[in-house]
Amino acid sequence: MKKNVLPDYRQRQDDAAAAKQALLGKFRAAPGPDDPAVAERRKAREAMLAARAARVAEREAAKRAHEAELAEQARRAAELAAQAEREAAEARAREEAERAEREAALLAEQKAARDERYRARKAAKKQRRKGY
């Protein structure tokens, strides 16, 4: 009652030939390159590729614009930093000059006071000599 489940050689060859014919029929049934549906899909694919290229170009342009803006901001920041450094250097130089001027004025005042004390001492000595 048990049937032989393994097909014989002829059966296997017939099955393989039928599968080949089915595959060949499927390939022949596919639309060719001249078919309007294929041409429509090709145009749609080309339009999609063109849109993608346009988006990529737009992103690149935006990226370059952003980089240029960043470079401009960095240039402005460097310029402001350099200006602040120049102003700080000028302020330090001005402060140093004022300090030197104050020191010179103090020294001149001290010298004047010293000279005055010297003159007063000499005058007192002269007065004492006259008085004797």
C-alpha cells in the first residue's frame, strides 16, 4: 500500500524541464525596454535621481554657506579679541606712563623738600654765625 515517494529519473528530468520552461515563459512575458511601462519607470527613476542630486547639491551649498558664516564669525571674534588686546596694551602703557609720571613727580617733590631743608639748614647755620 505504500507508494514510492522518490520520483524516478525521467520524472525528475520532466520536472526540471517544466521549471525551465516556466522560467523562460516568465522572462518572455516580462516587458521589454521599448515597453511604455518600462520607459515610464525609467523616467520616474531618472527624475528621482535628479531630485536626489538637487537635494545633495542644496545640502552642500547650505553646508558651504554655514561654514562661510562660521569662518566669518571666527574672523570677527579674532578681530574683536585683537582689538581688546590692543586696548588692554594701550591701557597698560597709559597706566605705566602715569605711574612713571607720578613717580617722577614724587621724586621731584621729595628733592624739592630736601633742597628746602638743606637751604633752611644752611640759612640757620649762617644766622647762627652772624649772631655770634
